[in-house]
Amino acid sequence: MRSQIRRAVVEPPPVAELPVDTAPVDTAPGDAAVAGLFLAHRLGLVRLAFLLVGDQETAEDVVQDAFAALQRRWSRLADHDRMLPYLRVAVVNGCRMVHRRRAIVGRFTGDRETPFWSAEAATLLGETRREVLLAVRALPRRQREAVVLRYYLDLSEAEISEAMGVSRGTVKSTTFRALRALAVKLEETR
């Protein structure tokens, strides 16, 4: 069961590579560091956001906003060696804001679900992976975040605790409940 979840979550749909302009430009003190972080971690953070929000464009926007906030706050941040955890927290919080906005819009328009699969993504994914990802998407927000951070990013309980803003015990119990719910859901689909 866990290996099935791990395979499905570790290999999310492909994220399109964007060309990166490498021309020299006048930069502020943190620009080079933020650019290096962007080049090294953008795709992973977009995949994380994709698994939490369900569509690539929104995921890219969330990650872009996180990097923009990091750039704006660079001079005020104390520990520049801990920027990746900062970015993860910013991405998770950005995804939470997206869900809140969608819920508010859904109350007024009656739209409760946003489309999760494009035709291209549906053809790229196997049936089992699609079932697992749909089951993960159906989990409550906190459980979904815990599963994605644990089995996609392979973070430790301490890192998940930091990213979600909860205690390690909460991470353990939330992950356990999520795995139990996934097992039940996936057994129903078999």
C-alpha cells in the first residue's frame, strides 16, 4: 500500500521546463542566492504545489509568489541557510490560500470542484497512479499536506511539522489517519 502511494506521489505529472534567461543583469545582494534557489528547487516546489492544488498554472503561480516574497524579504531574513524550508512553508500556505479562495467562490457560484485532470495529464498517467492521486486529492487538507510532504518530498517528521506549523505528534497521527483513509478508498475502487 505505501509503496503504491509512494510511486504515485513521487512521480507526479511532468512539469513543463521553462527557458531561463542567463544574461547578466544588475542585481541586489540576495538576487544571486534567490536565483540559485529558484534554479535548484523550482520544479520540486511546483510539483508539491500541483499535488496540493490540482492544476499546474495555479501551482506555478503559488511557487512564483513564494519566490517573489523571498526576494522582497531577503534582507530581513536572519538565517539564509534555511531558505528551502521557508519556501516550503510559503508554498504550503499559498496552497491553503488557493483552497480558501476556491471555497469562497464555490459558495457563490455553486462550483465545488475545480478540474484536476487535463486531457494531456490523464493520458500520461496510468490508471493506478490516477486512482491514488484522486484518493489523495479527496483527503482533508491537513491529511493531504502530510501525505504529500512525507511521501512525495520524503521529509522527516520534524520538517513536516515545521512546514505545516503543527507538532510532530500531529504529523504522526495525521499521516496515520490519511494512510488508513487511502487504504479504505483504494480498496473500494478495486
